Amino acid sequence: MARPRAGSQSDCRTTDIRVLSPTALHGESSWRHESTTLARTSWPLILAFLLQYSLPVASVFTVGHLGKIELGAVSLAGMTANITGYAVYRGLATALDTLCAQAYGSGHKTLVGLHMQRMVCLLWMVTIPVGLIWFSSPWILSMIVPEKETARMAGLYLRILLLGAPGWSAFEVGKRFVQAQGIFTAQLCILLVLAPLNGFLHWLFVWHFKWGFVGAPIAVAVTNTLLPLSLIAYNWGPMISLALPGLLMVEAEWLAFEILTLSSSFLGPDVLAAQSIVITLATLASQVPTPLSIAASTRVANLIGAELASQARLAAKVALAGGVCVGAFNAAVFASLRNYIPRLFTNDEDVARLVATLLPLCTMFQMLDALATGCNALLRGIGRQEVGGYVCLGCFYIVGLPISYVLAFVAHWDLFGLWAGPSLALGLVAAIEACFLFTTGWDQAVEEAKTRIPLLQNGY
């Protein structure tokens, strides 16, 4: 995708560019101004994230009504795809949240396209080991999951899904390329077309053509391949120092929940099916705070690149306040509809009852997840991904997962026990990262950005 010329404008992009252009970053700021800016830039991202997440969710809705085994298999395949593929892509691509946004904010626009091109090359190289894992997943999962039919079907889903992996990774890079320039509507325009198409393809392949279970991954793979046709980009080189901590930050959390799904398979098919619904609901709810946090990360990185430390700090406060509001809304929805939501996914009364029992814990989880997501994004905005990586790693694997194991398998709290550990871990992540953000020197972040940009421009 060609980089937009400095003088080109369109009705779709004019407002976004005006909000986040380098010249618009200077001057006085206030809570009202930052709130308005965050709202105007985040709403297209929220819609786009919800639409993009609807692509795999369509598989859960479609396959869930085929049977209990199919529902467990698609959940297991989805979580395995997340941790071994999508989390890797998204984690590495978080380097662009710092590099592209700060480069654009400082006026070094040629670096934005260069970073994008390098990152595409990197992610497509990473697709080789990812593909080997997905192709071998029927054997790998059969050695881990006691339900052999579930493992076989999950492996089949992943093999087919592999066809769309290059497209998904390129689209992930392309999103960050345009977001760094304040263009937040491009991905929304694409997904407004492709999300309904994805739903149609699921119906066509699974029900009309009677392909059954295999129709769902085919539909997702086709849609993922179509995504990057309007967004192809990339970035390489010194970004690795930011990309790897970003990978650790994302992978640590996603792997923890993959372990939960694998652990739930040892508690029986009912628990695994309930876990698939709960993790789908939790991930769906995160599609609102996540794009909100990306808009905040872009805003903070733009301000840091423009050497406006005090305004960046204010924008961070506004973003965290917004995250609290979003988390509270998600929690209210889960609490008020906990007896109705499970039946959207399953007709099995035992599974629905398990989900309804767990949803009260998920209300607390939503608040903590929104705060932790916001803090992680702000760390990317100031270029301190390594802090988030170490904090997530320690909280999830030293605190969260051991507590989950004890409560689920020793205290016999089952699924409730599995979720208690990550919920506590998210609370610790949010608390530690928030303390770091509001005690760190934001002027130092400006100086680091000033040092980093010339090095990148000179091919470092």
C-alpha cells in the first residue's frame, strides 16, 4: 500500500489527520481537549476491533450448534491459534505503536513507511515456524488434550486456518501504519465489508454447502487473506529491541489463558465447553478497551515524538480514566445478563449453568483487564515495552497460574478456580504498571525518542 502523500486528503481521512498531525500536537491541552481527541480517534478503532474479532467468533456461533465436541474443538483451535500465531504477530507488531507514531509525531514521515515495510518482512518470516506448529497441531494437541476427537478436529481447523495467516499478519502491520498517521477509519471501512462477508461465508460453507466443521476455518482463512489487500506494510531493524518486549507483554497474557483452556480439558467436556464460551465473551469484551488503549498509545507516542511531555502525561491520565469507564460498562453488562448470555452459544443446560456461575467473577475481571490493557498501551507509547513484558511474565506465571492450579485441582473450585488466578494477576499488572507510569520521568521518554529517531533514520 502506498504511503499517502503529505498534501493528499480525502473526506474519510481529513478529520483524523487534523487531530493527530504534528502541527496540531503543539499548544495548550486540557482534559476536555484530550477527552475529545481520544473519543474522536478511538471510536473507529472500537468498531473495527469488534468487527475483526467477529471473524473467528462467527466460527463459535456456527460450529457451537453442531455439537459439544465441535464447540470445544473450535475453542481449543482458536486459543492455540492465538498463542502460537496471532499473539506472536500482534506482539511483534506492537513495536510500530512506538516507532511509527513517534516518527510521525516528530515529522520524520519517511520512517513511518520504512518501519512498516520491515515489519511485514519479519512477520512473514515468523509465519514459517508458526505454520509448522499449526500443521503439526493434530499430533501436538493429541498428546496434551485427553479428548482425542476434540484434539483431532482442533488440529484440522488450524491446518486450514494456516492459509490465512500471511494475510492476517500483513493486515496487523497495515493497521498500525495508518493509525500512526492519525488515519483511524481505513481498517473500519475494510471490515464493514469483510465482516458481513465472513458471516455469509460461514453460512455458505457450513450449512448451505454442508461442509460442516471444516467450513468454518475455510471461511476465516478466506477472509483473513482478503484483509491486507488494501493494507500492506512493514518495519524491521532496531525495532527488535521494542518488538521483543512487546511480544513478551502480549504473549505472556495470551499464553496464560491458553493454559487455562488446556487445563479445563482435564475437568471434562462440560467445563471445556463452558471455558470456550467464557473466554470468547472475555475476549469480545476486550475489543472495546483494546482499541481505546491503542488510540491512547498513538496519542501519547505522538506527543512524546513532538517533545510535549506534560501533554503526554495528561493524555495518559485521560486514557486510564476512559479505561475505567469502559471496564465498568462491560462489568455491568456481564452482571445483568449472566443468565441469558450463555444460551446464545449453547443449548446444553449444564454448560450454560457453568457459564452463568462464572460470569460474576468475569465482571471483576473486566475492570482489571481494561486497566491493564490501558497501562500496557501507555508503556508502548513511551517506548517502555520491557517493563510491561517483565511485569506480565512475573504476575501471570509466578502468581496467577500457581494460584489457578491450587484452586482448581487441589481446592476443587474447577473453572472458577482456574479464572481466579489470572484475575488476581491482571490486578497486579494494572497496579504495578500504573505506579511506574506515574512515577517515571516523562521528560526522559522525550529524550529517548529524540535519540532513537535519528538512529533509525540513519539505518541503525
